[in-house]
Amino acid sequence: MSGERPTEDCTMYFLLFYDAVEDYVERRVPFREEHLKLAREAHERAEIVLAGALADPVDGAVFLFRGESPEAAEAFAKADPYVRNGLVKAWRVRKWTTVIGNEPCGAGSK
């Protein structure tokens, strides 16, 4: 055996990446409260672990989701007013295999 832990023994994580438009900081103002409410609700449901904007420059954001599938992250993006109103020019969800830290899942985690 390679030392890889079975999936059922660990938490699965998914990263949601946002690529923001040039004037994102200015354009987000009228949608910010709705966006933050959506994020807080996902955090309260234990779907979002961490989330925040990228800095220097502010050109995107990253959300760390916990779950059995990417569905929560995808549903969040589709419902987000930043996405619906064109502040996010592209988004993508990637499965994240953790090897160090809380409940690692990948090779070398034992």
C-alpha cells in the first residue's frame, strides 16, 4: 500500500476560485451585503471553512469548502451576486487533496 488514506477516513475539501473584473472593488459595493450573507450562511452550515479576497492586487477570491462533493461550492458560485452581476469573469472549483493538517487525505499523510 502507498500510505494513502482511504477517502472515507478523511474530510474532502474543494477550492472555489474567482477571477474578478478590473474594477471589482468599486463595483462590488451594492452587492457586498448579499454576498457576505450568502457566505455567512454557508459557513454556518459548515460548508465554507475559509474565504477571502486575494490581495495586492485584488483580482480574485478563494473559498475553501468542506463536503462530499463540489456541489455546495458550485451552488454558492451560481447564487453569488458577484457572479450573477458580472463582477466575476470566471470561476472554477477544484478538489483539494490535503496531506498536512486537519484530516489529511493524500499520499504521504500517514
